[in-house]
Amino acid sequence: MRVKRYIVDTMPDAMLKIRNELGADAVILSTKDMKVGGFLGMFRKKKIEVIAATESHTAPASKGTGTRPQASKPATPAPVARRAVPEAYRKSAQLASSASSEEKAVSVVTATLLQEREERSQVLTAQPAVNTAPLKAQVPSRSESSAISAEQFGEAIKRASALDTASLIPEQVSPELHKKEEALLEEIRQMKLWMSQLAKKQGDERELPPKLLEIRQRLTDQEVTPEWIETWVDEVYDKWMISGRSLSDEDVLERTRKTIESFLKGRVSSGIGERTRIVYIAGPTGVGKTTTIAKLAADQIFRLKKKVGFITADTYRISAVEQLRTYASILNVPMEVVQSPGDVQRAMQRLEHCDLILMDTAGRNYLNELFVAELHSLLTPSDESETYLVLSLTSKSQDMKRITEHFSRYDLTRVIFTKLDETESFGPIYNLLGQYPLQVCYLTNGQNVPDDLLHADEKLLVDILLGEQQL
């Protein structure tokens, strides 16, 4: 039997050397991570020590002997069958049964990814149908993973992430195979995400007070992102520990309120300013822009005694102009209809006598950035103007994020959330405020003009998030 030791960067490098030097019948006896080089114990590089053996006593033909047989063909490494790699790992696992739990955790992740990587290379050579089922089959179950600590999972994830998964997709492949490779990569990413979440869950061995557990569940039900939930819970938990675990339920709730209110600092605005003369209202179809404009106008007329005028560019939707004209008639305010930037300038001149002009823009599919740019061409931002993005809380969170992303490129920072009465999840408000430089100014909770318009403030937003106020 021939036994040989290899020091390599990755397992595919080891497999290639073993095939070339020991042949296709070689068996991996053991693998071990090690560090080499460095200076004074620092900057050491990670390597993998692989010990392989073969029962054959004859080595493959060496290169460059100086003579070349006339009748023989150049020696080429024999291809490894697809089942050889999993078999090698199974034998290696049997020989290393006494390894530590951390090494087992690492091998679970790295062996799965390396096996799939080797199989992908065989697929590209033989062009068979791609089968991603082995990946799902080798994801460890929760029962198997329960004995592995969070630190060991973290180390396993770091090792797995070090693999260049992008290199699994070659540059020159057929479109169909490329799609299948992308699907495989997505499954690998999902496996990493699942393991990360499981590790974090297992690592959270803190004994939270019952009230804080209740609050965390409430925030989860409200669809607040896990990152913000853990940030707020950690802050309250630290204060609970500092107090010697003596905080009452009321104290825990009050600490949570203050933590969330501190998050809202700088993210809440008082609304239309005293010196503002033009207000542009933008947003996708169906969010209630026209009704919101009527509410804002009524608030400015009845509360601040301002003279208000309407401009509408929403000529795409049937009866949109008539709807705003009806509100204008009820509130006794002038109204202009525009279709181009030139029309907007002329309408502004005809409404010079008004203290405040509210402009209703067209409701379009603003998931398309082209429509956002088209809308922006109608607006003329200035020191005396404000632009508000209207979003409905009944919309999907991902759609709201994409629309906000498109509008944020035009320095839009003010937002109005509508239809609070039609949903029970208010977490998306916080998710948007935490991800984009926005300020929430108004909330609407019904269709009644002018009653169902709320001025946003920290207390109101915290109350509806924690369920202490019904809308």
C-alpha cells in the first residue's frame, strides 16, 4: 500500500493531485485543517492536510523522463466517477469518527459544497442532466445539529463561505445548464442562511424576562426585520441585567418604548412647513393620493386658514380629474389640469394668489424606474416646495422598498403612509425608515375627509407598533 500526505488550499486541488499521483482507486484516509507560514504567529494561511492511500504499488507514469515510447500514448489521469467523491468522504468520515464536534460541523458544510462542486465539473464534461437533489439530502437535520454549538456553526459557516461559489458556474456553458447551475447556487445560499439562523437561535441562551419575550413576539408578528428586533431586545436586555434583573413588566415596556423612540429620532417630520408654497404628491396607483390631497387641503384650510389651490397631472386614470374636481368644489378651491412641464408653469402663474398649491401627480407603475424619471421631469423642486411619496401599508414590503429605492435617487425624503385601518402589520414602516433616509410625516386611517389624517409623531408610531393604540 502507498500512503502519501498532501498540503493543499482546497479539496479539489487535493483530488486532482491524488488522481494524478495515486490513480483513480486511491482512498482518502483523513483530512485536517492546519495553518502555515505567517510572522510571529500572525497572518498564517489556512491549508488542508490530506492523507490518501492506494493498494497499487506502481505509480502513474512520470512526466519528462527524457525518452518517449513510440507506441505508447501520453499518460492522462483517469476520470473519477461521480460516485467516487461521496464514497471517499464516507470512508474518511468513518476513519475520523473520533474527531471533535467542531470538525464534524465543518465537515458537514464543506463536504456538501465540495461534493457538489466536484459533481458540477463532471456534469460539464459529460453534459448529463443536472440533479440538485443530493444537496438537499445532505443538509443536516435539526436533530443532528442540536448538539453543535453556535460557535462551531459559526466556524463552519466561515469555512463554507470561503469557497468561491461563484466559480461553480463556468463562463461558457449553455443557457439551460447555466440556469440549473444558478439554481444550485441558490440552494447553497439558502443552506448557509438556514444554518446561520439555526446557529443564532441555538446561541441565544439568554433568559429573557417574560415581558421582553412577549414584546419580541409582538414585533415579529408586526413583520419588523429580525435585525432591528434583536437590536432593540439586546438593548433592553442589557438594561435589565444591569438592574440585577429587577425591572418590572412596566419598566421593561417603558425601556422598550424609549429604545424604539430613539430609533425614530430624526425619522419623523412635522409635515408641511409654514414657508412651503408648493407640495408635490407622488406614488403608485391605488395608494390613495387624491384622497390624501383632499385631507391635506382641508387640514390647511380649516386649521391654518390658508388659501389652497389644486393642480392635477393624473390624466391617465379614468375619472381621476373628476374626483379631484369634486373635492375642489366641496372645499371651494381653484383647480388646474396639466399634461406637460409647460402647463405646470402656466398653472403656477394662475394660482399665484394661493398660499399653498397641492399638485396631484399621475399614478403609475413606479416599480419601473422609467416612469419615475418621467414624473420627475414635471417637478421643479425649490426651497419653497416639498415632495411627498405616498405608500400604502397594504402593499408588499418588497414592492415598497423597490419604489422607495427608485424615488430616493431624486432626493425624496418625505413619506405618507396610507390605509393603516386596512392592515394589522405596521413593521414595514420601521423597515423602510431604517433602510432609507426617510421622514414619515402623515398617516391616514380611513377615507373620511378631513378626519382620517394623523400627524406622525414618535409616541403614535410606538403605540401602534406595540398595540397600545387602536386606529
